[in-house]
Amino acid sequence: MTSNGLARILWAARELRAHPGSTLAVMAALVLLTALLAGGLLLSQALTATTARLLDQGPDLVVRRVSPVGWQPVQVQDAALALAVPGITAARLRIWGTVKTPDQTVTVVAADDAAMRRMALPQTLHPPAPGEAIAGQGVILSETDGRLALQGATALMTRVAQRFPSNSDLATYDVVMLHPRDARTLLGLAPVQASDLALSVFHPEEAAALMPDLIRAFPWPVHISTRLDTRKAYAAAFGRRGGLGSLLYLPAALALVLLAAAVIRQQMGDRARMGLLKALGWTGRDILALQMAKALLVSLPAVAAGLVTAYGLVYGPTQSWVGRLLLGWQTTPPRLQLDAGYAAPIFLEVGGMLLVPFLAAVLAASLGLASSDPQDLLNRGG
């Protein structure tokens, strides 16, 4: 940096210190606007990316048996019917359902060694033995000795031997994993029954094309969902819950317009001082450079602080407001660890959305000051 550039920055900082109230007000407004816009975009991206990553670990197709009275269990031998359809490479039975505890409703799933490997859980977690359970961080234990009372088709008392790690809260927060025999007993399933069928497809992108063949393969009505269907369902759920938050973008845009107008008005209030500087020998280029340096000293730190704030709110290791406000947890919400793979492009997008209009407003006002006659500026300023 040249000596003239450093001197110009120091002079700009001196002028900003002469008006601390207005300077801090503009910076605070920019911080809030940046945090609001960046936080909303980051949250939408993070939830979408994280749920997509989790769903990619699941099956390509899920088949459930239906009847006029609701869902019905499938039989062990029904897996062979699915495997007879060309393109289906694997079919596994899944045992799961929702039951109650004395304090909440939880999701019960059955798991063996193979299921634990598919879920990519830490190696420190072992499949639950009969009478034992693995519980999510949000499952409340009413018993002091670690026992958990479950009430489904029948009552079952289990001992919580392990807990899922907190970094898997988005998928396991209110989940109780049981031995398959215990899960079947709790859900009222016979030893040869399961909740649904999870299918793998040779070409996952063509999974939807196999649905008509699968429907004809079973002798009873079925409901088939694809991984893409599940992604859309989650995206729609997040969109409905986050809809109110998106309404804040309109007042944010209005606030940016008002902020730009306030900056222009402040620039116009500097006529007398700018006229004095020009009378002392400052050129129009010097005036323009000074005003832009003041704008950069205000806007760059404020936008950076807003981006850091938004990042901390969305990706902070202790954040829990997402679970409470968007995901509907009524009890203690989970501390979600969301994927942050696309934060940098969003930072660039939000920075451009705010800095470009702000600096353009300053430039437009400064051009008028830089090209005006010193005497005219002194008269109008006075």
C-alpha cells in the first residue's frame, strides 16, 4: 500500500470517528441484514445437503403393504417376490414403528450386525442384545437405573446400554434401536413378519421405472416410495416450516434500500466539509477516493461480522434453535451438526447482494460531490 493510500485510509477513519453514532448505526444495520440473509440461505443449503447425505445411505425403493384399514406387515417370503423383478439386486426386511414411553413418542427400529454396518455408525456401538437398547440423545429415561419402558402392541422394559453419538442427532435423536426379537414383540409382529421391504436397484436413477413391475409382482396392494420421493417430502417439510422465515427477506430488502438512502443523505450533509477540502487543494478524485474508503471501512467489517454470525448460528456445535423452530422438537432440541460444503459460494452471493448496492449508493452520491464547485458546496452546505 502506498503512503497516499494509507494516509487516505487514516483520514477516512478519522472522519468516521467524528460521527460515531451514525457509523455504528450503519454497521449494525449491515451486520443484521447480512446475518439474516446469509443465515437463511445457509440453513436451507445445510438441511438439504445433510438430509440428502443421510438418505443416500438408505434404500432405493421401499415397499409397504396396504389395505383399506391401513398399513399391513409383509412376510419374510415376500422378499423373493421383489427379487424376481429384473433390476432389483437386493431386498431386505425392515422392522420399525412408533411407540410411546412415559414421557414421549419414539421411533423403534430393529438392527443386527448387517444393519449396523449399513448405517455407518461408530465401531464402538454394538448391536443390542435381547433386553438391551441403543437410544438417541433425545430419548428421556424416566428410570434412574437406565431402564426404558416402551408401550406398543405390548409393554416392554429394556435397559439402555448405549447412546447414539450426538453428531448423528438429525437421524437418531428420538430413535430406540432394539434386538429384532424385542422389536417384533413390541410392534406386534410375528417372527416371519416385518414392517416393509427395502430394495436396492442396479441403476438407482431408474428406480421409478421399476414401480409398475413391482406392483404386479405382489398379490396384494402395495405403496412404493423412491429415494427421490423421500427427498422431496423432506424438502417440502423444511419449506413449510421455514416459510415464515423467508418472509423476512422482504423487510430485509426494504431495510437495504432505506440504508442506502440514509448513506446518500449523510453524504449530502458533508457538502460543506467537502467544499472546504476542495478549496484547500483536494481534487475530485481525492474526494471520491475518501468517500469510498469510508464506505469500505464501514461495510467490509460489518458484512464479515454478519457472515461469521450466520455461520455460527447455523453450523455452531452448540446450536439447537433449528430443531426447536423448524423441526418441531417440543422437548430439548438436538444440537444438529449440519454439512457446510457450500458455505463459501453463499458467502460470496450474500456479500455481493449487500456490498454492491451499498457501495453503488455511496459512489452515486460521491460523484456529485467530487464534480461540484467548492464555492457551491460551501454555500449549499452552510
